Amino acid sequence: MTSKTRVVVIGAGLAGVTLARRLGELGTPALLVGDEEHRPYNRVLLAEVLAGRYSPEVIALPAPAGLLRGRVTGIDRAGRTVRCADGSVIAYDTLVLATGSNAVLPPLRGLFTPDHELPEGVHAFRTMDDCLGLSKAVRPGARAVVIGGGLLGVSAARALAVRGAQVVLAQQSERLMERQLDPAASALVRRHLEGLGVEVHTECRVRDVRSVGGAVRSVEMGDGYALGADLVVLACGVRPRTGLAREAGLDVGKGVLVDDELRTSDPHIRAVGDCAEHAGRVYGLAAPALEQAGVLAGLLASDGTAPRHYFGTRSLTRLTLAGSGSPGPSTPGSGGPFDGPGTPFDLAAFGETDPRPGDDVVQLADATRGTYRKVVVRDDRLVGGVLVGELGTVGALARAWEGAEPLPSDGGPLLHLLTHDGGS
């Protein structure tokens, strides 16, 4: 490379690709090492591939110039090199871990065969291979049980229902998407899924996966009730991939520990995205990963005189659910709804959606239209909100939240932000 500093990025997910591309734009080319055989892709849109809305090619990310397919097996911090499974060795001046996260496989009886493999019909839902395998297996009328009612589980359940499967969604906690949504918004999500034919069970624990001849046949609930299943989807969350960092002797908590400049306990190694733990928090969402990648690109491309950067803690979750029908004219990745007879259903959540004592809460609900809007205000500042149904106001609200500026005391502009649909 012609750059003064050789930057090597391990991980070709959204954070790694964004960082490498941005560094190239800033004149600091990076070598990106990814261990998946597919082109880099936007993992956020895997459910749209499963639903049949997008092909895998549509969600591919523009790959940076320096992309190497291979699996890194070790880091030599003293020699500043990484070892790959094919025996090659890559030198670095700065190493960036963008290793992402793995799907959590719950401790269920019968989950693995004697050969330590998942039974036929049981799928994690994290990678393109997971998605393609599940897409190949699903068929109209298939009995599918989705375990986990977070963002990923809700997306998978909707996609399977669109494909014609008979879907049961089992969520252990008391409501769907509890990390992102308040009870009222969660109830609307449940109503929408049930309108698609999804059978939703909350406060429901799965304890056993039963297979015959190596293929799944049913799952047993905590109360002993058995559900017949041709497919089981594990959507029980993710865990940061920290193995390389731990083996290299870096400080690791839930994720790879980083400071405000995304520096690990080794000054020559940084970490971004799902694998990084900053200020005690692993974000596990696309928006913080992109923010981290942008901040780190600016730091690594500077000549050392740039002002100190700090990574913020703000993230926005947006999800489009839909009924049925063919893909509409929406730009791929824009989050636009399907066309067709099914009713589109949008939701967005940002910041703190559960108020503290003393917070002001403004809520607007329209049961006829199935819309719900709520914002939380603390010390005259917008600290969070949830919107379900129509998202015409989300851009203005998110900008007010990100700016963290005091709101006028008369409340007029906030009410305008809540009710103005940007012309819709």
C-alpha cells in the first residue's frame, strides 16, 4: 500500500465495510478481511431476502478495493501480524476488529444431534447462509416455530408468514421487542403479526426440541405442551465475537473493551460494531456501528492534529412490516413497505422510550388508523420516542433528539413535530 499506515480490518460486515470504504475516500486505504464466501451484505435486510422481497444481490454492499476472503485464526500483537487459516500472514500498523456477533443458541434439550449439529429444520438466523438455508426449507403450509420475540424474531416471523408458513412466535418475556418498544407499541406489533396469521405467545418458555431421524418434529413448551414443527428458527439474540481478542490477551467484557476513540487495551488495535463494548454497553444495532465506523475513519485518516473525537450513544431502530404482495417501487434498503393487499406497518424507536419519574410524556394514538406516537421529554429535552404506523415525523423528531437542544417551554414546536407528517 502507498499509505503511511497499513490498516487491516477484520470483518466484512456493515461496520467493517463502511470503515474501509470511508478510509479509502480519505486517502488511507485499508485491507478488509472477511470470512464469509458471499459478497459483503447488509445484514439488516436479511429478513427481506427471506420474505422474497429482495434477492441476495440487492442487499450486497459496495465492496472496498482491498477485500480479502479468508479466516483470521490469530493475532501476534508483538509482531503486529495476523495469521490466516490458509497459512498466510498479514502485517499491520493498525488493526481494527469488526468481527461482529454470533447468534445465541439457547440451552434447549435436544437442540443438537449426537454429532453436535443442529437437527434438520432447525436454523439460526444471523448470516446469509442461515437465510438461504431457511428460505430453501420453507414452503406454504409448513409449521414454523420462531423462538425469540425481539427485532430479529419479529422480522423472521413476518417473513415466514409472508411465505405462507403457519408461524408460532414464542417470546419468553412479557411483550414483543421489549428492548425497543413500550407496551402500547409492542401491542400494535403483536396485532399486526396476528393479522398475518402468526400465533404469538408471550411469557412462554421453550424447553425441548424433539427430532426423529435427525429432523425436527416438535418443540415442547415449559408447561409441557408440544407444538408440531417442520421448521424452528432461533432468534434468541446475539453475542459479540470476541474469541480473537480474548486469545490475543485484549481486555474483554461482554465485548472487546474500547475507549472514546475505539481503542482497545492495545494502542495499535481498535474495535467497532457489534463486537465492541463502549462505556459498559454493546449496542448490537446498525446505527451505532455506522457512527463508530465514521468516527474511527476520521481518526485513522488524520495526521494526529485532529481534535479528539468521542463516540456518541444514540441509535434509531426502524422496521417495516408488511402483509403480502410483490415488492413495491421502494429503493432497496430504504425501508419502504410492500405494495399489495397487505397493510404496511412501520415502526421506529429511538433513545429512552420508558420514562423516569418526573419526565413529561406526550402520546397520540389513533385506533382507527392503527397509529401511535409517543415522546419522552426530560429537563426540556427530547430523550426518546416511539412511532408506530406512520413515520412522517420520525426524521424531524430524530434530529431534535440528536441535537439535544432545549425545547421551547410552550410545547408548540414539539406538538408540531408529533403531528406534522411532512406533507403525507
